[in-house]
Amino acid sequence: MNCWKILQIEKTADKKKIKRAYAKLVKQYHPEENPEMFQKIRDAYQRAIDYADVVEDIESTDYPIDVDEDFGD
């Protein structure tokens, strides 16, 4: 799953951008009307937020790690 394509945004660790994209899409895909797409959007949102959390943690340490290795496209 490419969470960035589903959320229709570029790869980012900016949680505000991720949340805005999520909010925009859930308005378009109501869970009762389109449960499969709503779940895809929800899963993509969670994966993107997880990515942002990892990037935030890495930036606060000196530990060298390639985030894209675990969250690659």
C-alpha cells in the first residue's frame, strides 16, 4: 500500500499536512457509503502518522537510520 498515493500528498513527516489530507478524503468517502475506501484511507492515514512519528524520533537522536527502508514506497 502506498499511503501517500491514497492520501494524495507527497511523502512528508508533517502531521498537519497528513491530517488535512485525511480530513479532506473522509468527507468524500463516508464509511457507510464506501466502507472499503474509507478503510483504505484510515489505514493510509495511520501508516503516514507512524512514518511521521518515526521521523520525529530519529530527528531527536543521533542514531543513523534510513526511515525509507521500513516505510518505503
